[in-house]
Amino acid sequence: MRENRTHGSEGGVTQTNALSLPLFFIGHSGDVDDIVGQTDKIAITGDNKLTAEGDIMGDDSPRVQRLLKLADRGFKWQASIGARADKIEFVEEGSRATANGREFKGPVIIARKSTLGEISFVPLGADNKTRALVAEDNPQETLQMDGQDNQKEQVTGTETGTQGGQGMQATAQRGASPPLRRQDNGNLNAPEAIIEARRTQARLQKIDVLAARTLKEYPSVDLDALEKVVIEAKQDGWTLEATELAMVKLGHPRMEEPRSPQGSSGLSGFYGPKANEVLAAGLLMACGVKDEVIAKDRDFGDRVAEEAWKLRHGGLHQVFAAALNGAGISAPHGGQALFHAVVENFRNIRAGFSTVNLPGILGTVGNKLLLNSFTAVDATYERIAQQVDFNNFLTHTIYRLDHTGEFALVGSTGELKHGKLSESSYTNKLDTRGQMLTLSRQAIINDDLNALVQMYSMLGRKARIAVEKALYTELLESSDVFFTSGRGNLLASNALSVEALGYAEAAMLGMVDADGDPIYAAPSILLVPPARKFLADQLYTSARVNQDPASNTAQGEDNPFQGRFKVESSPYMALASMAGYSATTWYMLADPASLPAFQVAYLQGRRAPTIETADTEFSTLGIQMRCFFDFGVSEIDYRGCVKNEA
């Protein structure tokens, strides 16, 4: 292992990590495909010249091939370095400081000491006198870069982006690697690369301007923390909005932006066009939703989750203050004053006079939390019934066609006999069910997120249970004619056992079409009340079954139904308040995807409830949330289910 010694002192660029050598890059991107090679020797000579030597390793990358091909065509690459500022000095407005032999007027940030991280090929360097030459000397290729872009002291600020200092030369050799193959990679648009480089340079300079402004507006800001934000923003490609947000948070932990002279707030500007998404995601994190879940959510994504992470310790007060600030209203401190300010201005906020959509944010948060609690309930209706979507609330009549007539032998005349289709129908209709709850004034003033989470959780749970109850109301209805012995889907005195499973399977396999032919309705699901679930699970998992020792007939011990019928169970089957309930009656069902006995329909694909923030009444001290769900349930095909009474 080679040793890299530290070179230089204050005012110089050093390379100090013996395990991580500076890289040759294309354009400071940090992307693997942009690695040209790696240095193996760093030196700073007495004439203030930095020399870096290393090997080309990335010539299998199309990006590196493009770089070399442009050089072959005579494109003049410039050089630039990437370094971490180890020691910075802020020069206040009205003050002056000297760096690199020049005097600068504040506000200016001067990096007095830096650590070299990488050396890059760029179309346009900070110092336009730099140059990078790619020369070929078979079997080795030599890369040389010299110029003035390597900063002895980096100087940035509101009035200047001047950079300068010691000279630099870097050499990268191919060593013993195979000769470079120069292939035609299509049209190479050098002007586009130059434009992109200029954009990158402008972004870096704007970050420095933001830092200078932060220091001016928040004199007590932690300089080390600010420096860290500047470095990470530049190296990790932060947006200017994200960078500004991070800097303002350092200066003002309550997330309040300095007011403009007109009194309007640019708080939403901290988050950019995704302000509402970031605030909603931050509130969800504060409610306990994991950041990786938010990052994978299609409404948010990685970038929003990254910004929202900074707001994870906030709450309702943070969002309310943002809404008020976004409407140009100064957000007061304290829960009670903030609450009254929101109530007083709620209609204006809701009408869209704020860049932060408070009802929308609460609705987004509510729907996400509600969906979590909704899916957490282990309801069976999605597994035992067909799931469909309707476009409206009209009564839908669905027809099932049965085929009659023989698939007969064709005679010598070649004549095919006509078959017939008979129709049977069923109906289903959507209804709207819902509930309204109020987040109390006390909960808002106390910034009680637990109350908010519980409220949404109760609504989601109730909505899920409502569908389950509606389905079992249809299934258990004793006065219905859906299950009859004449149809062959009702077996009396057939208590659950191995033998009873055989009878139920035979009944389902005996189902016929309108012409009297079997439809091969294969059973798939065993639906039992809670008191029979233990036995049903045993029948599903056990390879052998115990026989009655008093029986004189020869019986096998193998369980022919092992793993055949998936077990489902619902408490509604034995609930005394349900008409037709029973603790012993069980059902055998076909796969609802092939032969559904029951159907659950939804409005236009919305298979979960919706929550909205409603306007508060004058007499209501709180914010109301309403939750509604459009769905309908219906019986479909009696041949898809066999009822077994015991």
C-alpha cells in the first residue's frame, strides 16, 4: 500500500487520505461512468505547483471514450479540481481581506485550507487559462493538465467568483493495460457540454451567494454547520431551494424565513414547487411513517423524502405556520395564538391565497395514514369476492351467458348444429358510506400528533370493516334463496371434517350449466367461523388424520385435502348481531377470479376511502375531517359457493 503524505500548510491544497486517492473525473459529476482514472502520486513543489500522476482506468466507459475522441479532434479541454474546504474565513460587508496576492471586498468567503478530492476534465474551467492535453504514446497514453485552477485560497462571495493560485499539472498513464480502442460514438456536441459546465459553475457560485446572505442575515449561525451545508450542497448536487432551506434552518430553527420588506413570505420558496409535498412528507415522518416508505411513494419520491427528513421533528404548528406565511400573514408563536390565526384565515388559505395548501396537506397526510390503517385490518372480502370497478352510481345489471346444445358429431353432410345462449343476470349498485370527526382545539394547540394519527386510524379501520360487514350481510342472509338444496349448493348436517370436505367438493364439482353439463367448478377456499378455524387449519396442513377407534370400517389415515383449500375466517360469521349467524356453519368457495360467488364494486378504481378537510363551523372549536367510501356488494353465481350447515 502506498503512503500519501500531507503536503502544504495554511493557504494550500492538500491530499491527506492514504486510503482514498484523488480521481481523474469528467466534469466533477462523481458518477462512476465519468471516472477517467486514479492518481498514484501527489506533490506540491516549491514553485507553488501541484503535480498529480496516475493511471487511466475508465476507458471502457462511453463517456471517457467521448472525452478522448473530442481530444483527438482537437477540442481544448480545461482542467479543474474538486477540494473540500477545511478552513474558511468570512469577510463581512465593508471589510477587506487578502488572498492569493489580491485584495477582496466583503461579503466574501475565503477557503484558507482545502483537501484535494479529484481533478476533472471540464469544457470551461473557473480559470479560462487552464488546459488539459490528451497525448498518445503507444503503448502508453499520457494525460497532462496544467493551469491556474487549483486554488491556493478559494475566494467566493456576492461580488466576485475569482479563483486563482498555484499552477497544476496532472499525468495519467495507461500502464500495462491494452491499447485504447477509439470507436465512433456518434455526433459529439461540444457546445452542449460547455453550456452544461457553465450551468454547473453558476449553481456553485449561487450556493456561495446563499451562504454569504445567510451569514449576513443570521450573524449567530454556526459556521462549521454552514460550511458543511455548502460542501454537501456542492458535492451532492443539491437544488438551490434545498440548499436555502438547510441554511435558513441553521439560522432559525423554527423554519421562519426573514420577512421581505413587503411583508410577504417566501417560505414556500425554501421547498420550491414541491413545498406542499415536502411539508406533507415531513408531517408524515413526524407521525411515525418511515422515510424509506415515503421515498417509495409515487406522490413523493427520493428528493421530497430527503427534504422532508429535515422536518421530521415538526408537527401541526410547523404546517400551520407555513400556510400563514405563504399567505403573507405573520405566523404567531405559541399554539393558541397560531390556532386562532389559522381559524381566522382558514377560508382565505383554503381559497388559494397561500402558496402552501393547508387543506391539501392535511388531506394528503390523512389519506396516507388512513390507507395504512385501512390495509392493516385483515379483512377477507378482497380474497373471497370478485373485485370490480363501476363508473357511476347507477344500478348495474350484469349478464352471465350459459351455452346450451350439444357439441355434436358432424355428419356426412358437413352441417353444424346450432347452439343457444341463455342469460341469467344479477345487479350491483354503489352506495356511499362515511363519517366525520373533528380534531379538537386542544389537540391543535398542544400540537398533539398522536390525536391526529388516532383519528385517521379510526376512520381507516371503520371503512375497512364497513366493506367486510356489507359482504357478510349478503352471505349470511337466511331468508335469501341464494343457497338451496335444489340448486345443490346447500348441504345440511355436514359438520366440518375430512369426510364433510369430500361431500362439499363433490357438490361443487356437480354444478352444471344450463344444458346440464358439468362446469368443473374447482373449489379453492374454505371459509369457516372462528370456532372452526383451528380444525380447518389442521385439515389444510396435516398429512394424516385420526380415525374414530370405535368405527368397524376400514379407513385410511392420509389426508387427501392437505394444502387443497386455503382457509379464511371472519368474526362476522358468528356475530350474534348478524342475521343468519352461526358458530358452526362453513362454506366452500371457488376462486373468485374464475367463478365468483360474490362481488365487491368500487367507484372508478378507488378501492380505499377518501379523506377531506372540511370547513369548520363557527361553533366548532377544531378542524373537521370527513371520510367517505363508495362501494357495493352483491351475490353473483350460486355455483361458486357451497354452504354447509352443522
